Amino acid sequence: MVGSKLKTTKKTKTTTTCPVCHGLVSAERPRFFAGQLLTETELNSLENYVLAKNRLHNRYQHGVGVVCGLEVTCHDCDGVVTVAPGYAIDPCGNDIVLSEADAFDVIEAIRQCRRSDRTQEECVPWRSRRESRCDDVEEHWCITIKYLEKEASPTTPLLRTQKSCGCGTNGATTGSKTTSRAPTASCEPTRIHESYRLCVRPAPQTCTSDWREKLKTPFGPLQQCFTGLTSFMTQQITLKKITTTELAQVLGVAFSSQVPGDFNFEQAQALHNLCERFWCFVYALFKQNPLGHDVHCAITAVLDDLTCSPPTPPTQEGDNINYNGYYRAVQRNFQALINLIFEYIVECFCHHLLPPCPPDEENDELVLACLTVRDDKIIRIGNFCCRRHAGSFPAMSHWLSLVPLLPLLFEGIKQLCCEPAIMSLLGRAADRFDSNNSFVKGVTAENFATPRMMAANLSRTFSGANVAAMMSRVNVTRAVNLAEMVNKPLAEAEPAFAAQNLHMVSREVASAADVSPLDTLAAPLTAVSGDQVIAFHTPDGRIVGFKRYDVTTELEAKRTELDDLRQELASMKADLQAMKKVK
């Protein structure tokens, strides 16, 4: 038994749709008009058109492979496996549906495959070249599924000369005389059942490419483009069209900020020769097109505009002609030619990012699982071995649920859209994460003084002069990682700060909860030489947080503290005056 049993009692004709699956084929649909004589050709062509469009959509929109289900598991009987219900798209784009679980005798199918002829269809394409696999101690086979169409419900076509409704040749006997009736037309099926067949094939040597090649997929096109350009450059250097020294000179001229001193006619002539050789290099790049794509349709006209004109020679000896303008003109040409090379690489990368159409399939079977057989017994079943998966949104959602980003995103959207009371939602979040309302108090205190101060500090910090100053003095090797010092003794941090010329101001707090949430969010992660930071520590000397020391902020805090003291003194004076009057 190579395939599963056909679940019908009628004798039907079994045919396959296509032994070789062709990909992109232009479709043709019928057109009907009044008074047209309709035959089975026109009606069947409409059905064929719809089927061809569905197969095209399946193959190129979703891909070939298992969509869901069709898991192969062990059966209670030895040598038999169970194929679970499921849905798949075969290499030709046909829909394969298993509505209920099917038991498949794998061992018997393998025995029939061994006994069959090497050229028989049942044991191709994954057939070993050895004469026999029966001597192997351990064998590897794959279970495949194949789309089948079964013609069923035959009936006799209606003919004007036919009075009998039976199929075949009928005879009637009257007494001793037998009368023969005219033979009827052959029976024709009126239904086509879409079915399947389970088969076995020797497992291939490998199912997919090396996993290390798959990891390079995002950078593969870019790497291929640079490799192709490098090969072309090596070829041009070998043919002595240009040298590496000349390429270095081109880059030096293109990105130089000043014209060399005493730039004379001889130097200008040498620069002209260099420009011509580099122009020919770029021209050969687009002419040979080593990367295999051509999107610059007017590249010849563009290159013609970038040809290098020779410098004007001096009319008399001793004429002092300024060739700085010629140097700048050649420099612009070099920059434009280099830009064309970069555009060529970018277009190559974009070319490889375009999804290619899959090649035509040479086999119409789909692998469900591969298994290991030893001594005609199934040892292990691998459902992911050589199985292909078609693209579907349920499958992607199922796989992405391992990292629940999508469920969290959907939950957030649901909360946002289904509960438009944003303040109520934020209130519940605040009750959960800021039960003592310290964050809100810190934000709104002193007429939103803290947010306004942070905005002003950011504005000053990221001004042009400050950014340039920071970039000039930042040295990663000398930076102190403040995040690593949290929860460490203050005595341990002081030597590290002193060694890097950092100024640290220590402030004692009762616990980490006393540090303002805004200070915690804006806490610096690193500090470099010359920075000033505030270290919050508990009474036992354990660091619980950092804050960048800002002179303006500290002065504002001192000024506020002094104002509070003045008000307190004024209040005390008023109380003393009142007490004197009472006496």
C-alpha cells in the first residue's frame, strides 16, 4: 500500500493534475454572448480559468507548504502513523484538505517501494542510487502528500438516437429471440472529488541550506553587491586600466578641502590624465554591468556631461595662470563620478531586495514529515524535517505568540479604543505604580518648576556649542559607569570619582523612595572627566541614585530655601511683636 485507501465503493478513475508545475502562465477566460452555441469546451474553460487563478494566488501570494495541521504522530499499530486533519498548498497551488485523521501504513509502503522498479513513479524523485537500501541498519524516509482528482458519479450522455439510460451495451431477450440494441455512448463522470494520496520517499541528503547562510540573509544582498564591485575593480587593475594608487589619488582630490599650493600646468595636465582614466573606469562599470542590473537608462548622457576637458596651456613662457578653477572643476567631476558608483551599489542592493518569483516546481508532492526506520520499525518522527510552511496570518500569529509583542499591542489598542475615558485609565495606572502620588506632586510642584527646569537644561545641553564641547572631551575608556555603582558603598565610589577628576556631592536620604521620581528618570548613566554629580545615599552609606549637578538648579533651590527662611523669620518677628503688645 503506497497510498491511503480511497474511501469510496464506486470504481473511479484516478488522475493527477500535473506532474510538473508551471508557474506564470497567462490566463484566458471565456466570453459568452446571446445566441452562442455552448459546448462542454466553453463551460469547462470557465472552470479551468477559475482553478488557474486560484492556483496562481495560492502559489505566489501564500507560497507552497502546510498551512495548518497535518501533524504526523504514532499509531497504536506497529508501522502505522496517523496524519492529523489539516490544510496545505501543494507545489502546483492546489488545495489539499484532510477533513479527518488518516492512518497510513508506512512500513508496508516502504516495502512496496523497495520492490518497485527504479523508474516507477512511486519512488522518485528522492531515490537512492544504491541497488538496495534493505541492508541499512537505519533508514530515513519522508512521508509526502499528493493532490489527486477522482472522477465519480458517471452517467450516460443524452443522445437523440439513444432510448436506453444504461451504460454500455444492453441486450433484451424475447422468448428464444435476442434483439440487440445500438451501443450507447461511454459513461462520463459528473463529479470530481478533490482528494489526496500519502506516499513515502527516501529522505534527501539535506532539506534546507546551511543555517549560517540564513543568518546572513539581511546582509547577503549588500555583501554580494560589494563583492561584485570588488571583483570588477580587481579585473580593471589586472588589465592595467587603472591602479590602486590612482584610485587613492581620486579620493584624495574629491574630498580635499584646499587646492594644493603652486598648482601649475604640469600638475593640471596630470590631473586631467587621472580624470580620463577614472572616467573610463566608471564608464566600463556601467557598460559591463557586473552586478547584473540596469536602471540608469540615460547613463551615457550623464557620463558625457562629466567628461574631463584638458587644461588651457599657457600662451607664453612665464605666464602665471591660476589653475585653481580647473582643480575645482575636476574635483566636482570626481565627486559626481563617485556618486554614480555609490548609486550603482544602492541600486544593486535595492535590486536584490525585490522579491523574485519562485521557480517552476519539478515535483507535485509535499513533504509532511520524515522518520527514522530500523528493522522495519518506526523509531522517531520529525514533523519539521523537510516540511515547508505556507504563509498565513494564523500561523504567523501563532509563532509570534512565543514573544507576546502582538498580544500586548492588541491589548493596548483594545484598552485605548474600548475605554475612551483616558483619564480613568491613567488614574488606575497611577494608583498601581504611584500610590502615594509622589510623581504627580513632583511634576506639578512650584507651578511645574521641575519640567520647566529640565526643558531649559536640555535646551542648553544640546546647543551647538555644548554638543561640540562634549564631543571633544568624551572618552569612553575614561567614563565612569554610574549605573554599576548603585547599591554600592559610598566609600567605594569616591576613589573612582577622584581618579577620573569627577566632582561628587553626597546627599543623605532616608531610603531610595525619598529620591524624586523625576530625578530617577533623568539620572545619568555615565560621567566623564570634569562632570559634577550628586550621589544620594542612605544613612548606612549605600548609594541609591545619582543626579547631574546643575549650578543654576542648585542656586534656585538655595534661593527658594532662603526665601522660606525669610518668611519664617518674618512670621517669628510678627509673633514676638504681638507678644510684646500683650504684655
